[in-house]
Amino acid sequence: MDNRIFSSNISDSLFNTTLIVTTILENPYLMLKWNHQELEGNDRYEGFCVDMLKELAEILRFNYKIHLVGDGVYGVPEANGTWTGMVGELIARLIVNYDMIEKDAI
């Protein structure tokens, strides 16, 4: 058994890492600021989730980028087995990451 798995500290593994936070606009969790067109990046957003992300990022010392899903929905299954929305984007990223891991293992 690999003892490094059990002895690693989550804050150490997140240090200086940039996380992509995929989400949709949903009051009061994530909203555009009234002047969002004048702002860039994460500064365009406000809400409960933004406040929580800021606090966690400060405590655990990670960075993040808020990414809005293109179609603005949580996601629904399509007839062909794929998903739309946030779920679809997350599944697509998992497949890409899995493929990268598999290629590295060969």
C-alpha cells in the first residue's frame, strides 16, 4: 500500500493549482454583477458560491476560474446517450482526462 496517499494533505495538493469551476447562472448562488461588462474573469460574478470559493481559495491556497456552461443548463440526456449542459461538459472533460491517463500508462 502507498502511504503517500494517506499522509498527503489536501491543502498541499491544491497549493497554487488553478481549478476550473464549471457552473451556470443561478440566483443567489452565482450571478452577474450589475457592471459585469466592465469587469474581467471571476470579478464579473457575485453570489453565495463565489463567496464560498473566495474563502476556500484563501484557506487552501488555490486559484480558480469560473466557467459558465455555453447553453446555460444543468444538463439533460440526449437520445444518443450524450448529455447537454453542465453535466455534458463535465463528462467530456472526464473522458479527455481519462484518455490522457491511459496514454501515459502505455
